[in-house]
Amino acid sequence: PKLVAQDKPLMTSLISGVFPGADIGSVDNDVLQNEIRRLCKLRHFDCTENFMLKCMELYQIQRITHGVMLVGTVGTGKSTVWRTLLDAMEKLDHVKGDAY
């Protein structure tokens, strides 16, 4: 599913209720997008508008769920999206991400 702007306040409220005082943090979307673009350039990928959209949708959904499954036909960029996003988040958060 795709997140919409109306979902964010509800999710923040739910998280605050379940984990009072927890700092859920956030990454500035512009900073994250710039890092994704940098990684794409470094890896000789074409960072299209659609690629960026898929990276940001995955970023939004993974922030509120415990697990994510990407499905689609072969060669559509699923692995490239999650690997690029994971590396960008590691660079910005300074936290090593693990993928299974």
C-alpha cells in the first residue's frame, strides 16, 4: 500500500501511545533524496522520477511496518530500489542496516 499525508499524524499518535517518550526520529526527505541521487550517480544508475518515487514509498512504508515484501516482474528494479534506499539510510542515520 501507498501512504498518504493523512496517515502520518495517525501513525505518529499510535506510536506515541504504544511507545510513550520514544524518539521515532525522521530523515529529511530532501536530504534522503539527495543521497539517493548521489548513490545512483556513483553506481551509474539513471535516477528517474519513478525510481525516486519508489524509493520514497518504500521508505515511508518501512518506517511503520515490521516487514516489507516487494513483488513485481523480473527486471523492474525491486532489488535496486531497496539496496539503494538501505545504503542511503545507512549513510544518513549512521546505523548499519541488515536485509534478509
